[in-house]
Amino acid sequence: MALFTEEEQHRIRIAIEDAEKHTSGQIRVCIEKTCSENVLDRAAKYFHKLDMHKTKHRNGVLVYVATVDRKFAIIGDAGINKVVPADFWDSTKEDMLEHFKLGDLVEGIVTGLKIAGDHLQKFFPHNADDTNELSDDIAFMDGE
């Protein structure tokens, strides 16, 4: 059985596209069933594997979720970390967690994407010459 239906995947992709409309920031969602290490280390591993550290302004954000282990993280690249407070993503994670606790994984992810886009817009507004540097598709991983 797939982790998400086609409709749910489409909803997440649209949320990424909407979040990126007003920012030069780049957002990706990475999903796998299990997380065999510290969740932040795992998210950082996939951040690099997905070449998110290669964006023009170093303003990529990864939302990582391990569905079976019920772990998740939000991490940003160096450009973001230079300008935001250390606890920048904590409230976003709390808002996502409220949906996760209700069993609505997709709504939690969509909520996190909207908030991320709103935050990024403040620090990295959209410019006329911005391009979509990273895929908006969900990255499904298999525990590599």
C-alpha cells in the first residue's frame, strides 16, 4: 500500500508550489517509513542527498517525516540559519504535530508547508528572476 494516494500527493505538491510563490526559498518534502538514526541527522543526510544545499541563496527547507516511527524534522540551509532565531521552526513543528496527533499526516505536512512559505517570504521574498531550483515532488526514500 502506498503511503499517500495520488490525490494526497497532489495536495502536498500544490502546497509546496503555493508556499514557494512568494519566496525565493526552496521547499521539499521527504518521506520514508522508518528512521534508523537521530531524526535531525537523518533529515540532514537527505537534505544533502537531494542537493538542497546547492540552491542559489542557500535557502532550502526540508520537511522530513518517518511515518512508521512517527518522527519528523524541519531543517533549513545555511542561508536561512544565518537570519532566523535558533528556535525558528519550533512553532511550525507544534502546529504540524497537532494534525499528526489526530491522524491527519497530510494536513500536518500541508500546514507546515504553508507556515514555512510564510516564514521564508519574510526573509527571502520572491524576485522576478527566481526559478524553481528543486523538484516539488515528494521524495520517497526507502531507508538507504
